[in-house]
Amino acid sequence: MEALKTTILFTYFSILTILSIYGAHRLWMLLLYYRHKNEVPQPKGDANYLPMVTVQLAVFNEMNVVERLVDYVTAMDWPKEKLEIQLLDDSTDETVKFAEAVCEKYKMLGFDIQYIHRTDRTGYKAGALANGLKTAKGEVVAMFDADFLPTEDFLRQAVPHFADGKVAFVQGCWAHMNRDFSLLTQVQGILLDGHFIFEHTARHRSNAFFNFSGTAGMWRVAAIADAGGWENDTITEDADLSYRAQLKGWKGVYLKDLVVPAELPVDVNAFKSQQHRWAKGNAQVIRKLMKTIWMSNESLHTKLECWFHLTANCNYLLMVILAVIMVPCMILRAGTPWYVLLATDGPFFLLNAVSVGLYFGLSQKELTDNAGWTKRLKYIPALMSLGIGLALNQSKAVLEGFFTDDKEFKRTPKLGMDAQGKARSKRAYKVPKSLVTFLEAGFAIYYFAAVVFSIAIRKWASVPFLVLFFNGFAYMSIFSLMDVQLFRRLAMEELEDEEKASSLIQ
């Protein structure tokens, strides 16, 4: 029994130590960001630098958003004779006819727009992009996922950086057009802001590698070829290619103020599917490239940043173990004086809580459009809780990435929301529910019982942490089991009210 107790407590403190190292790294990211905050990248080119640009739009069953996407792309400010648009459509539903009609419409308006449909999805998104490059006319290619709304000046801001012959890619910053839709979208927005405001900026400006994010960015065609082209042996082909290019000596440029709005998933299953894909893909990139990165001649700073970026999702495996043993630890240490618990556990929890609070809280202040940023600070506890609730989903993804050869790319379905967060289409693509959801429900029940037990034995100091775990698992399981139609109805409600009011007026 004593050996079991020792093993549990050793595991508990080991996990807290590792999580605290990643917490300290978040603080390091903040330090790097503020140290380099004013070092804004300046392009070598000017308004007279006008290379041929190809815009690639890779879509799959995106009936809700494909027309909106093309509308925004054709509105970008660039000479028509220097602009080619490729709609790379792998769809298997009615999106095919709809997307083809959209292309025909703009072709009649004088745009060089090509509709390229594949019936074989070999390579998924990477395969579609590589297929498009076979006929692309551009020296540089811009890429936008189906839910993004490129700004009119996107090309004018991004392209001049390619006048520097060493630049392989330019990445813009993601914004969130439906951030205010729900608690889930608020938390997603803050999570992504931390990555795009602090991580990308700090890594780029401190001369470390940073990853291309797959959309709202551009590539030099020659750099893609030199790095080995788009490869489909990972499902985060964007991170894979960007690391390979930087290992070959190419540079990336991150433009924090080049902001491109996009739609956040409003359905919990869609959100979990997206997060699962990113975590699994990064694990695959670790398998493929981490040894090469460590053996390269890059700086220790660069190697460490690659490590922290790619391994961050591995912490979810530790969170699952922590979720299992936290209650037994509480019971085993039931007689420990409060001041001993404060001295042993306090620094770990303080470091993690403070780093999360500062990192994600300050990211809201540093947004290009930070109006009302203080009002979003109230979502930080929910962010912590939902991060815990993701642990099972992400752990499964990491294990699949490390130990399976599954490369299936599962795209995140979109509702087709406008800037006010209203859904403009009645078509709802569903994401299958996972067995992980039922495990999440089991953990929610487990932690509900732990909260009740902790209150019963008057262990008040444990209650806030147990509630965080309960809330996270309960939210993920309950809303995962609810049908996506609920979220679609919520998004449509205001629009339908407007339509009724309009019909009454007429």
C-alpha cells in the first residue's frame, strides 16, 4: 500500500513539474513578444512590385460558404491580368454544381478563375494544392480555407515581402467574425489569439522557426518545390512544409496586423474534430521531422521552440493521468496540514494559473482591434476548464499521430455565418459523435462525486480545482451529445425573425 501511495504521489508531482515547465515557457513567450514588439517586418518591395499571383481555394463539401469565399477573393485589390484564381474542389455533394456556377459567373466578369474538381481525394488538402500547382501561373500563391474572408488589401500587404528572395511564405493573423456567438466561440477565439498574437510574433521576430497555418497566407512557388512540395504523410501539411522549407534555409514572415476574419466552429463536435486534427498532425510532424530538427545546425533557441510548439498537445496525455489520480491524491493526503499543501502544491498551480491568465488575457489587449478586451477576461476560467475537458479528445489524437498511419483529413464543417454571427444557409453538415464523448461523461460523473465528497469532508481548498475538471468534462460531453441542429437553430434564429419582420412590412 505504501508503494502504491508513493507511486501515485510521485506521478502527481512529476506531472505538475512538466506542466509547470510549459507554463514557464508561456511566460518566456510573453517576454520575447514584448522584447520584439516594435520590430515590425518591413517589406523590400513597394507598390510597383507586381508578380503574378495565384489564389488557391481548396474546398470539400462547403455548400454554405463557397460563394462567399469567391466573392471576397475577387474583391481583393490586385490587377486582373496579374491574378489567377483556382477553386480546388474535392466535393462529393451538390457543392460541385454550385461552385462551378460561381466560377462561371466570375469568368464572365473577366476574372481568370479555374474550377478544378477531383473525384479522387488522394492526399486530401495537400493533394488538391499540389494538383493545382501543376497548372498555376503565379510566382506566388495565396491560400484561403473556405470559411475565411480575405481583406481587400491582403495581397497589397503580403506580396511586397516576396521581393526578398529568401522569403518562402507570409502568414497573416486570424480573426473571428462570430466570436460573440457562444461561450465556446469566445474560448476558441482567445485560444487562437494566444497562438497568433504571442507565439507567431515572438518566434518570427526572435529568428526561430514558426509554422505556416494553412490559410490566410502565401507561398513562393519555388520555395514549395525546393522544400519537396506538398506531402500528404501528415494531416498538418502546412506545418510540415513550413518546417521543411525553413530547414532548407528559407524564411517565413509573420504579419500580426494583416488580419483575416474567419468563422469559428459553433458545434462542440466540429470544434473537437478540428482540435483533434491539429494535435494528431503535429504528432505526425514530430515523428517525421523532430530528429532532423535536433540534428540540424539551427540554434538551440530554434530547436527548443520547435519542440515546445509540436509537443504542446502531448501535455493532454498528462492531463488525463492527472484527472485520474487527482482524487486519490486528495484522499491520500487528507491529513496533511493546509500550509504543507500550500507549500508543495501552491507554486505549481500558481505558475500554471498565472501563466495562462497572463498569456491569454494579455493576448486580448494586444489584438489589432482590441475594443472591449477587458470584458473577455471573464472567459479565462472557462478557457482553463474547457482545456481540461479536451484532454481525452486530444490524447487520442496524439496517440493516433504517434502510433498509427491514419492520414485521413477530416475537415471542419461551416455554417456560413456573416460578420454578425448569423447563419446564412440552412444546410448543416454533421460531425459524427466519438466514443470519447462517453468517457468524458464518465469523468464528469467522477468529478461531480469528487466535488460532493470534498464538500462533505470540508476540503474547501480542493473544491475550485475539482469544479474546473467537472465543468470541462461536463461541458464537452453534454454538448457533444446534443445534435448540431441546436447550434444551427441558434444561429438561424435572429435571421428568421428578420425575415418574418420583412415579410410583414411587405
